[in-house]
Amino acid sequence: MIAESLVVLLLLGGGCALLRTAGLRGWGLLPLGFLAGICLLLGAGFVQVATGLPTSPAITLAVVFGAPVAWWVVCWRRGRGVAVSVPLAAGSALAAVAAVAVLRDARMLKWHPDSITYLMAGRLIADGDYRSTASTELLSTRVFGVPLLHAPAGLDGDLYLRSITPLLTAATVAAVVWFLARAPRTGWWRVAAVAALVVTLLLTNNRVVFSFFYLNGHLLFAACVLLAAGGGWLLATAGPDRGEPALATLQLLAIPGIVIIRPEGFLAAALVLLPTVLSARVPRRQRVAVLAVFGGTTLLFAGFQIWFFLDRDAGLPASGIGAAALGAAALAAIPLLRRGTADRRGGWLLAAAEAGLWLALAALAVRDPDTLWTSVRALYRNQVEGVGGYGLSLTLLTGLLLLAWLMSPRLPHQAHLRFPLTTFLPFCFVMAYLREGAYRAADADSMNRMLMHVVPLAALYLAALLTTSGEAPGDGPGPEPDAETAEAPPEPASAVPARR
């Protein structure tokens, strides 16, 4: 109890200190600070493992809490307006400890055989034995996200933190509301009503409730996707001349998480971040930072994976080679941002990327139609016939999204929210050809579980469509559409929400 409470407080304190220094204030500091602390934990822990540094969770937590708090103290002493309310901070800490106590006592655990291997990897990291003991299969299938999240449980002799996933899920739902509250809107009453509707949709979704207590990385991945895509959307809404350091910080913190939580994470991150990189509305320094963080993280992940396989005489992994190529390409693209090509042609490049993904799927389907047909049928049975455990919740969410997209006023810069959703299905189907085979009709099927990756983002997109105030500056017609104002051709009904 004491050790887990301390872990939660350190994550919360480090994340809140960092975002407060970046200028964030208000009720959103608590949930977003907790998510930021988790992202810091993932990033710092990944660097420790990949570079051969000691991987003790005590060191990771010291960095996660100590570095942001030290920076906050420096800014506070310089009078930069980052003071916090001591009674409010103390009350938040007490509430966090109480939540940990309740959740530990509840012992509401949902698990899958994958959960065991995640916790095995986490224990190896906590004991400092990952690099010498872990197998190539453990690295290539479980990666680092969930193991790093639960590695601090080893400080108390436990295998997992009982409260961390419920608190993460609650913070993610609150983050959806916070992003909506920061968006252009028609009135507070409409925002409140839509926020209540969206929260109700999420909390009555069987699989969202299941995710509160599920030892897996799907909700963790969804939280990082929400921060990256939602942060890019609000940065574009604010415009290139307005500084939004808290949003920029959140987006950058989420990138390493997306890359290392899932085996296909580096590919998914590229799709989530592409609207930001191609947006003329996002400050160029932020786009450079996004490419640098994504490219650097992906190269580090690829380098470690290649070394790991070669060290075990397992040959070069295809995923490691692909990640290295993509990471290098991202870093090489940084100078191209200065030429302004992306600023002028962003919308067309985004549409071309989506069309290219569909064309790749078509080419694979021509060669092997059975894999696609079996996967599509499995998706139908899981989501429409109820085999996947979601009931009709995602079908309903898809229908509401399409209806809102057709009937609502034009949402400014919506490509940041739309593109990760409309590319999700073709991406998942392409992945079926790169893994062991087609998806299946079952609640434990990979794609069925992947759907959670975009549910919070889909909920935010729906809420934003229902509360939009119409066109924003720079959103009208022009000689060259940018990545936000130019939409790709209308999405087919099957292409809106989904993911592992």
C-alpha cells in the first residue's frame, strides 16, 4: 500500500510539475499531470533499458519526479508565475492515496495470457535482468510499455500495480473532456451537455469499463494516441503565432509511449503524427520537435532490437530494419520543413498517404484475398453480432460519428482527429498480412482488442463535431489547402473507428 501510493504520488507530482511549468492550470492539471507522469516513466525507463543503464524503478521514479520538480523550483524562484495552491496540492495527494487504498482493496483484476508475459517482462526490468535474460519473442511481442508501467511494483515485491490502470483509464476519460473544453465551441451549456453524453457513452461501453481493470496495453496506447492527436488539433486551432507550451509538451511526451507500447507502435505513431507534421497551422519548431522525438525514439528502439536479436544469434529482425528506416527518414525530413513544401501541399500529401494505405491493402488482397475476407467477416461478427464483447457500442459510435460529420458545421482542423481514425481499418488489415494471419471472431482476437486504441479519440472527435463553432481563421478556401483544411475524400462507413 505505501509503496504503490508513493509510486502514484511521484508520477502525479512529476507530471503536474512539468505541465505547471509549461503553463497549464485549472482542473485539467490533475488528470493530464498523471498521464504526463506515466509518459515520463515510459520514456525514462525505455532509455534505461535500451542504453544499458541500471533499470531499477527507484532510479526511474527519481528521474520522473526529481527533474520536473527541480525545473519547477527554478521557474518559481525566477517569478515565472508557476506557483501552486498548497492546500489544493495536499488535497489532491490525499485523494490519490485514498484512491490507491480503495482500488488495492477492491482487487478487481481482468487478465489475458498476454498479461502474464507483460508482468514477466516488468519483473525482469525491475530486477535488472531484461537485457541478459529476456527472449526475442518477449521483446518482439510485449515490447516495453506495460512492463515499464508495472515494473515499480517490484519495489514492494508485487508483480503489478493494482491501482495504476484504473487511475490511467479515469484520467483518459477526463482528458477527453479537457480537450473538448479547450476547443472552439458555441457555448458552455452545449459543451457540458455533449461532454456528459460522451462520458456516458464511454462509461457504458463494456470494454471501456473492462479496461479499467485489464492488465494490458490497449488503454495505455489509447491515452498516448489521444494526447498526440488531440494536442496537435488544439495546437493547429491556436495557430502558429500563439505559444501553447503545455499542449506541445503533452504531444511530445506521448510519442515515445506510442512507439514502445505495441510492436506496430512506430508505424501507428507515424499515422497519428502525420497531420501535425504536415500542418501549416502548427508552429514549425513543434513540427521539428515532433520529427526529432519520433525519429530518435524509433531509431533507439530499432537499434536496441537489432542488437538484442544479433546478441542471441537470431538474425536481423524485419521490424527492427523497418523501424530504423522509418526513424532515419523522419530525421532526414526535418530540413525539408524549412522549404515550406509541407506547408503548401500538406492537405494533398495527407490524402495521398491515406490513399496509398488503401492501395497497399488492395494489392495485398489481390495476392491473398482470403486473409482480408476472413478479417472483415471477423470484424463484422465481433462488432455487429456481439461476439467481440463490445455489444453494439462501437457500431453506435460509428453511426453517430458519421451522422455528426455529415450534419455538423465544419470542424476546424479536423484532420488531426479524423486521419488516425480513417486510416485505422486499412492499417489493421494490412497488419493482418504482416503477422501470423487473419483476425478471428472472438473477444480475445488481436484486432478486437486493438479497437480500444482509438475509442477515446473517436469520442473526442464526435464531441468536437457536436460542439464546433464553425470555421476558424485559416480554415477557409485558399489556393493551397493545408493538412487541416483539406479533407481527404469522404470516409466509407466502415472506416471511422477501430483499433487493437
